[in-house]
Amino acid sequence: MRKFQKQQILEIFTSLHAFHQECAQELSAGRYDAVRAALGDCQEAAVQIGNVIEQSEGEGTASVACLEQYCEVVFQLSRQLEKLQPNDFISQLEEPLNRAELEITRIKIKKEVVFLPYKASMWDSLESVYLAAREDEDCDAYVVPIPYFDKNPDGSFGEMHYEGGEYPPNIEITHYEDYRLEERRPDTIYIHNPYDNWNYVTSVPERYFSSNLKKYTEQLVYIPYFVLQEMKPEEQDKIDSVKHFFFLPGILFADKVIVQSEDMRQIYINEFIKAAKANGLTGEYLDRSMLEKKILGLGSPKFDKVHNVKREDLVIPEEWRKVIEKPDGTWKKIIFYNTSINALLAQDEKMLEKMRSVFRTFQEQQEEIALLWRPHPLIRTTIETLRPELWREYAQIVKQYRQEGWGIYDDTADMDRAVVLSDAYYGDSSSIVQIYQDTGKPVMIQNVDVL
């Protein structure tokens, strides 16, 4: 049984006890019709409670048996009100109701936890937490991918996307239309999208903004979909380049925020307080002791995912194998080439020329090296919205690369497969770098000025 259901039932019992006292007063005054009507309401309440218990715990429970006895007592008393004294009336009603209430207090509470990812490629930021919750016998865990929209230049919603069919086969998916937060009121909600209406490129529907989710749960937990380069709290120059990640709606409204390390936890707290002051917030938003309880450096599930995936267990598409395997059946070295949104926006045409240079170099080495190009999954949405002319030229590069077929183009939701499959990383600075470094494999950051 869910915690809120049990609380509601026990509140009804409190009302029934009070109702019995009112009925006794009506009985003393000889208003028998009023008492019978009231007893009918008591009986109906008991039936409804019994239905809730059977839906949650199944049939044949001791608590429902006690409620059935209570209903029988109510029925018999309603037929002989004229012969009853108020004290006897009260004692006969209270005895089975007290037994039913005691049995209900013994019903075990079961938590309901729901995960609300929006992009399948970011699911690894929640997966290990979900798998642990799924194994907990005292927990019902649901994965409910939610839709998201591209945003037009004027801020209105454009095309809708739903990626519920792109999750790993071991993840049971519940469609968002079949999971009503208002009715289910899960004990905990996990999110990895912290932006609400602060994102200029994409947006989830308003009903899934963190400010609204907070209304339907006792605990809203935000886990970032990204991992930042590790830094120390005193390295302010590095912090300033990413400080926009530390003050977002998801952090404001969450009850818990899980970040990648203890150092990053202190950075989040420090920068959040600065931003909160700058935005005129007061009270709990500036309370360091409260923030230290709220923001926890427990590590990122993205690291868990990479460490738990083995190369031999990967499902590798046949077209990838054609690029990877040599004629003798051995494998080439695989280079994970990552291109980011920020680098493309910052460098424009210069970055496009860099990419062309990279592809020429690796094409010449294709007999020994397989290039696995995995651009940021939101490149199209972002560049097409913010730099449409740049997007057209970029799209032509993608088209040519894919048509030539000498390298791998990975636009799937499974980033971890690329990390585990490859032998080394080359490309832009991004959250993937921190994860890749954790594997112990080589990392090289590309320099746009070197062709």
C-alpha cells in the first residue's frame, strides 16, 4: 500500500470515530432517521476503504474481514436503534472499527518511484538508480519517458518528439498518457531535465516543469544529465565557464540534487548561493546548512553505466562491423570522434573546416583505424534554430560522410556503447570527456586551429 493511501484511510478512521460520537448524540435526542442515514454513510465509507485495500493488498486480508464485521454491526444496530442506549451503541461500533484500524496500521508501506527522462540518449544519468529501485521489494519503480518540443525562434513550441521506443530492452516503459501524476502521487520523482522554460532550444511540456512536479510528490530528485570536468572549489576561472549549470529551476525546486563528486557538491552550493543573492532570493535559498542537506555528492549514474557495460556484451550493427573489421577478421583501432554544440556555435565556419580536415585524415587511415563519429544529439535542433545557414553547411558534411561509408555515424540513443566500444577519444571538450577519462583510455581534445 502507498503511504498517502494509508494516511488517507487512517484520516477516514479518525472521522468515523468522531461520527460515532455524533450519532450517539442524535440517538440520545431520539432522531433515529438521522442516525440511520449517518450509519449508512459509515457503512459506505467502510466499503470504499475495503475496496482500496483489496486493490492494493489483494483479497482475504484481516483488515477487510474486520471492516466486513463492522458493516454487519452497523446494519444490525440500524435495525434496533430504539432499543439502544448511547454508551452501548458506541461500544458496539467502536470494537470492530478499532480492530480494523489496528490491522491497517500493520499493512506494509510500499514506495512508488517514477523516473521522467525526456531524451533516451540521456537515460544513462538515471539508469543505475532505476535498476536499484526495481530490485527493492518495497518499491514500485516506473520509467515514464515524457515528450519534448523543439522551440521556434519566437519561443513557441515547434515539433514534438517522443523517444519512448528508444530505450534498452531491459527497461520497462510506461507511456506518459497512462501515468497520471495527479492520481498516482509518487513518493519520489527523478528528473534529469532542470530547465523548465529556461531552455531556448527545446522544452518539455509545462506540466512536467520541476515547479509543477513538486506539487505531486514528497521528494523531487534532480540528477544532471551531464558530467562536468572535475575542478576544485577554489578554481574560480574554471567554475565561471560552467556556472550556468549551478542555478537552474530543477535545482531551485528539487528536494535533493545528486552531483558527481564532493568537490562538485561544494561548487554547486557556493555558486547557487551567489546566484540566489544576485536574483534577490532569501531564506532557505541562502541557507548553507539546508543546501548541504539538499545537494549530495554521491556520484553520477553515468559512471555506473559505463563500468557495467562490457564490450563483449554490446550489440554492434552489421554496418558498423563492416567498418571495424579488417579482411583477416581482426579489429581496427576505433576512435570515438565527438563534436559538441558549443564548439560549433563558437567557431562557425572554422569548425566546419576542422571537421573536413579530420575526416580527410581518418579516411586516409581507414585500413587501420575506424572512426566512430557521434555528434551531440541536440546539434540539429540547436544549430537549425540558432544558425540556420550554418546548419545547411553542416548537414551537407553529415550527408557526405554517411554516403561515403568509410566511417561510422552514431546518432543512436546509446552513448555508452560508443565509449565502451572505442579505444580512444578525440574531439571537443564536453561532459563525455570526464566519463571517458574514467575508463582509463586515452583522450585527446581537438584544436580547431590545427588542420
